[in-house]
Amino acid sequence: MRNRNPILIVFLSLCVILIFVGASSDEPELGSARVVFQTEYGDIEFGFYPSVAPITVEHIFKLVRLGGYNTNHFFRVDKGFVAQVADVANGRSAPMNEEQRIVAEKTIIGEFSQVKHVRGILSMGRHADPNSGGSSFSILLGDAPHLDGEYAIFGKVTKGDETLKKLEQLPTRREGIFVMPTERITILSSYYYG
């Protein structure tokens, strides 16, 4: 019988465990496209999960390509919970053209997944109907496991956490269940690349 090195056996066992844990990660792969929202507090860049929510990704990306989010705003900033972008049809300060309005008023099916609601995740807003997502979405400012499986996750922030931290420090007021900034946080412009 050969002499086995116990240190080598432990090392190889740990390697196998690490490979298995890494392979079973719930983190989906980001697509190559990136979107940037420019605000007076800094930029927020995010990417999409096309394998998780392809219809949602295409819908939001189309609104960005059409300039739909330009002059829109974050109507909700609840520290440690969410920063929520207003729906395009009612949140912009600039008028919309016909194509922007048609896309902005469209609703899409809820593409629910096993991806977790943690800081930086992008999650569709909706009404009571699970298939009522439109153009409003939230950027998670903390972990919110009670939202898991209830709202469609379609991407995550890739740059701009320092901007989100600035937004969390702004003065707010409570209106019903919403915590809202006292001053308008405008998305000055948006662009995409990749």
C-alpha cells in the first residue's frame, strides 16, 4: 500500500469543494451591454441578465435606446432598501414622441427567477398584477429577501455604488409606504455601450 500524504488529500478535497461552490453560484452571467444613467450626484452604470429575464431586458434596453429615461427621475429613495426610477410615461419632464410613449406604456410579463434581491440588483416595479411591469424599476440599496421571487430581476449595478450612497444621504419625506426625496433626482441623460 502506498503512503498517502494527508496534507495533499486535505488540499485536494478543499479544491474540489471550492470548485463545486463556485460552479453552483446563483450569480447569473451579465450580457455585454452597459447602460449609464447620469445624475448631478454621479453616474450609475448597470448591466443586464438576458438569460434570466430576456423580455424585460429587451424592453428596458429599448426604452434606453429611445432616450426614454432622459429627464426621468428617482421618485423613491429608501435608505438601505431601494432607489426607484419613476415610470417613463409619467416621470419625464421632457415631452415624449409617439414611439417613446408606445413603448413606455407597454406592460410585460413577470419573469421571476431564483436570483436574490441584494444590494445593486435591478428589479422591475409592478402593480398587484404580476404581469404589470412597465418602465419603473428599483435599484436595491440593501438585501431584501422578502422580494425574492415576487419581482422580476433583470440586471445589476456594475459601477456607481458611490453615487447610490450619495442618494441615500439626501433628505426624504414619507408618503404612505414610500420614502421619497424632498428634491427631484433627475436622470439628466442616459447612454449605452457594449
